[in-house]
Amino acid sequence: MPVALKEGLAVLDGACTVEEAEPLLQWLRETPDAQVDLGGCTALHAALAQLLLAERPRVVAPPPDPVLAAALASPLAIQVTR
Amino acid sequence: MSGLANPLLQQFIPEARDLLEQAGRALLALERQPGAAAPMNELFRAMHTLKGTSGLFDMAPFTRLVHAAEDLLGAAQAGRLALTPALADLLLDTLDQLGLWVDALATTGALPADAAVAVEARAGRLRAPLGPQGAAPAEAAPDAALPGWLEALPQEARAALPRGRPLVALRYTPDEHCFFRGEDPLGLVRQVPGLCLLRLVPLAPWPPLDQLDPFRSTLAYLAVADAPVATVEELFRYVRDQAEIVALPVGWDAVAPVADTGAAETLRAVLAAQRRLIEAGGAEDPIADGRMAAARMVLSRVAAQAGWTDAALPEDAAGLLGAIAGFEARLDATPPPAPEAALPEAPRAAPTTLRVEQAKIDTLMNLIGELVVAKNALAWLARRAEQESLSVRELAREIKDRQALVSRIAEAMQGAVMAVRMLPVEQVFQRFPRLVRDIARRLDKQVELVLEGGETEADKTIVEALADPLVHMVRNSLDHGIEMPAERIAAGKPELGTIRLSAMAENEHVVIRVEDDGRGLDPARLRARVAEKGLMEPARAATLTDEEACQLIFLPGFSTAAEVSDLSGRGVGMDVVRSTIERVGGRLTLASRKGEGTRFEIILPLSMAVTRLMTIACGERLFGVPMGLVAETVRVPRERLRRVGDREAFVLRERLVPVLRLARLLDLPDAEAMPDEEAILVVQVNGQRLGLVVGAFREVMEAIVRPLDGVLAGLPGFGGTTLLGDGRVLLVLDLPELMR
């Protein structure tokens, strides 16, 4: 199970696919002050990434890929212009 | 990159050369008649076509440079900008650069590695005259624009990107149903090699969590990668319409690197101001913390600006002062930008193509058809001879008939191939308007170049061999011949000097003249000069007629310019020019009148491929001498050969002709028995009439002389080889070299 949803902490491990999006969203809805652990996450599906950005749970361990980590951590200050 | 295999590129190269040439011509015409519409349109069209076709290939710097030039021309065409000589220089320089790149494409199939760097500075200089308004639309053009989001990135993020390398910027906006097709946009973006920046941006404000649909894609992906554009395009080939991929040339982030001394000076001033800010104020300073914080913030900006992302900034005053010192040291260590290095000379001899009229090829094709028929007739004849239905006499007659037929076809083919190799002299002439313009501008002289008879045709080898000697002679005329405008006016001449380059066909020869109306040669100075340089005894120099004195410039080691200028004095004297021309079987003569001008005349054979050779014997061996050099053949009784010092000479029609012995020149043994009569070949070599004692004269033949190659290459004294009728190899003498 790549995504382990525990009490207050979701651990995303290995390759996390689109199938995890529904349970993760459900969990986020139910869990106030949610925390996520991406320390072992090698691949993160876009659907999961956008959930994390929408809800911004506290990331206790960033993903190992620094570029991805920076992307998830960056404040969305960029205006999207066409 | 195996660009050379691309047939489209093969077509592009000659086309690009043509367009560049066309543009160069139009530009020069435009400079003579500013505001003329026709050359302007031609120039614009050439650049526009070049931009369009270059876009087919993976050579963004090339396209970018053409585009910048086109923008400049667009402004000039619309009358917003005057085409000044300085601007023309810039454009000509750009054309040169493009030409060099085309040469690189022709040899390696790719642009040189530094092209992306070179294009930045050049495009910048081309855009500069347009001013900010002019530059704006150019920047908005699709192939040159930086994506807006890049500019909106925070300074820290931009500063963290690798410098000095071309990058790729990607903006990928997948459609919202992409998850249902099994796509993972984030996974796709993360496959981009060399990914160095990634930002995920929501396309719309996030809805409340309970309305969020997890299976709808709502993000745009912005990325910068250190990867080839082609690779990124390949990755996104299935969603190409949703991805915006832009190549970022080196130095795209103009603010970041401390690129010039100006920026470095600004940084120094800023650093000095921070030092004063930190050091200001006494011990009891209520706003000390504020000052430190302000200085620290400025210093962090300085670091970001200069790209020193590794610099750590302490909190306290002492630490900040240390950081300032460190930054100043870094500024000192950054070398000022090197002045743009001179362009390396383009390597010559990329494979050349020859454009041939269809009709000439058709003629060849027909002749091949005839040759095949003639060949078949020989097989038929052989069969008849086998069946012994022919007498020997009949057979001989039949063979002669066939031989006559083959011989006719061979001659016709020779003619047809010659015709293919004929090029108009224009090919060489067309480089001169530019050359003359550039040099005249450099020397502040006013010169008009007149080209005549460019349509005259000559063999490709001859036309190509002409280029260097002509360049040298024209340079000489510009440098030494044409006077400064003031001097011309004082001499009662028009201010504008004229250099006339003309070509015409005369029987089997092409005559090319380089004439100027400059100051001409001064026989008195020439005499003084050869005496001074020890090239000739003063007494002998004094006896020369004025006309003969002018010929002194052909002496090896002669140079009239008191100082060797960078134009004429390239270590190449007129002697080399003359021997270059003689090597291809031509002659160079000179006529000059002090104060009126100088005229060089080159007489070249129309075609080189077939040379008439005189065969001569020397002992057992046979040698060939090009007929072009042979003035006459004489037999001279031994007693008429006189010794003059260590030389021999004889009198021919009241002129003393020095004599050399071929056997000595070639280190061959002398003939054992001294003949009563010497066979002397009188030749015209290096502008001098000389006698060459040979063993015997043999027949004159027509031959195709092949240059020496392989182990024989570079063998001095021999110009090439050909085959004799009996299969033996005939060495052809290079008399100008041998008798030097």
C-alpha cells in the first residue's frame, strides 16, 4: 500500500498513482491539521499533487526529488497568464 | 547530430549562400543609393526567406540572428531608421557570421558550439538601434520571446538556474480530463531530463475541499530544464498543442550575471553604501537593528543579482562587513568581459556544388548513348574478326573507322565536360564590391569599383585560382594606388578614385585587367628601393628603362610600402602573385604611368583540363613542358653559347638570353657526348626570357595533367603527371618553380 492513511498523518511511499486520489481526498476532508510524509515518495501522480497543493497539509518530510520538493513547497505567487 | 545526412539541409546550404550573397549585394547597392526601394526590398526578401527556411532545421541561433537583422531592416524599410554606414557595417558583419555558420553546417552538419552565445551579443547589437519600442514587438515574436512566467519567477528561483548553458522553458497545460486517459502530467514533466525548476500553478482558485473533484486536472506545469529542445519536444509529442516549449539562449536572464563592468561598478557602489550604513551610528543606536536588517536585505539582493547563491549572510555588523569584503573580492576576481574575439578565418573548401544547366547534362547523356553504340560496334567487329571473314587489311580499315568514331565522341564529350566546368568570372568578381567598400572605409579613401565582363566564362579551376591573386592586386591598388581624397584634388583628379576590374574572352584566353587611376608606380623610387634592399646593383638598376623599372615589383623580396600595412603587406609579394598565375598557365603583365595609374593584365587559358604539352627528352627520360610557357625552340651551335660568369648565355635576335641546363636543374647526369648543337627551349618564365638546354625536342601532345598526389605530392619542380600513349608516365615540369 503506497499510501498509508493514519491518524493525522498520511505516509506516501514509492510510486503513488491516481487510484490513491479518492481515498486521500476523503482523508483530507476528514482530518483537520493533516500532515503528510513524502520522504519515501518516488513518484507522485498529478492528481495527488494537486490535492496536496489545494489543501496544503503540513509536509513533515519532503519527497527525495529536490525539484519536486521545491515545487510542492513554493508559494503559488506566480500569476497564471495566457 | 547527423545533420549532413538530411537532404533538406543539403538543399538549404547552397540556397542560404545564395540568399546571403544576394543580401550582401543589395546592402552595398543600398549604401550607394540610400532609400532606393528595389535593393531594400530585395534585401528584406532575402533575409525573410532565409529566416523561413532556416526555421525548418534545429538551429535556433541562426534563425534568431536572421530575425534580429530582419527586424532592423523592417524598421529601415518603414523609414523609422536611417541605414547609416555604421549600421551597414553591422549588417554586413551579421551576414558574414551567418556565412560562417553556413560553412560550418556544410562541413559538420551543425552550428558551431558557441553559436548560441555569439547570437546573443549580435542580436543585441542589431536590436539596439531600434530602441525600446522597436525591441518590444521583436521580443513578442514567437521564436524570440521569453515566456512571461519566467520573468514573474522570484529572483531567488531564477538565480538558482544553471548559467552559461542554453535551457528549455516549458509550460504545459494539460486538459482537465487527462487523468481519465491514463495520463500523469506531473510524471511526464518529471521525465524531462535535466529538470532544474518546476512550479505547479492552479488554473483557477481552489474550490472548497468538499467540492473538489480529484479526477479533474486543474494545474499548469511550468518547468525549466537543462536539456536539448528536441528531447523535450519529443517527450511532449502527443500533447504538443498543450505544451509551450521555448529554448532559452545563454544569457536569457539578462539581469542575473555580472556581465559587464558597468554592472560590477554598480554593485561596488551598492556594497560601499551598505558598509557606510553598517558603520554609521554610535554605540547607543536605537535603530541599529533596523539598519542591520536593511543592509542585510540589500546584500542578499546583491548576492542574488550577481548569482552568488552560495553566500551566507550573518546577522551581526561584523559578520555583514565580512560578507561585504567577500563580495568585493568576488567582484575583483570576475574578469572584465573579454573583447569579442576576432572571428576565426572560415575554413576553406567545404564541399562545393556546381550548378549546371540541364541542357549541358543532356548533351553529355546523348554522347554517352553514342559511346555505348560505338562500344557495341567494337564487340561486333571482334566477332567478325574471330570468324575470319575479314582480311587483315579490311580489319585494319574497320578498326580505323571505329577509332575515328570513338575519337569524335571523346572530343565531343571533352567539350561537353569543359562546358560543364565553365563558370562566369562573376563568381570571383562578386566578392570585390564588399572588399573594396570595407577597405576604402578603413583607409578613408573614396573609391568606385567598376566591374565589367563578369559574364565571361572560364574553367572552374582557373576562376578559382584567380581569386587570391585578384584580391591581392585590388588591395594593392587600394592601398598604394588610389590616393587620399585631398591628394587627388591637389593633383587635379576627381576626388573619387576608380578601380576597374574587367574580364573578356580573347581567342583561347581570358584577359582580366585590374586598373586604377591612382598615383601609379614611380620608377625612380623603385630603382632606389631595389638598390637599397640589395636586390640589384645600383648601377644596373640605373640602366633600366622606366617600363623595366616598374617590373621590379615582381622581384622576390620586394615591397614598395615603406611600412608593411595590414592590407597589402601580408607577407605575400607580387612575385607570389605572378607565380600563382603562371602555375595555372597564365601570364601577368603590368603597365604603369606615374601619376596616372596602374594596370595589371592577367592572361589565362580558357580551360585547364586539357593542356598542350611539349615533350622533351633529357638523357633517357621524357618530360612535359606546358606549351603556354614555350616561346620558341632553337638549335644553337655550341660555340655560340658563351660563358658569362658562372652562367651560360647566348644571343638570340640581338638579345642576350641566359641559359640553364635541365639536366643540372634535375640533378641528372650530363649527356656523355657533347653534341655540336644544343637544343634550347626558349621559355618565358617569371617574366623573364630564359633558355633551357634539353636533350632533344619531341612531339607536342594534348594531355589531361593530373596534379601530383600521394607520395609524390609536394615534390618540388613538378607540376603534375600525365600518361603517354604507350602507357608510360610523363612528368610535367613546373618551370617557374624549377628556374626560380
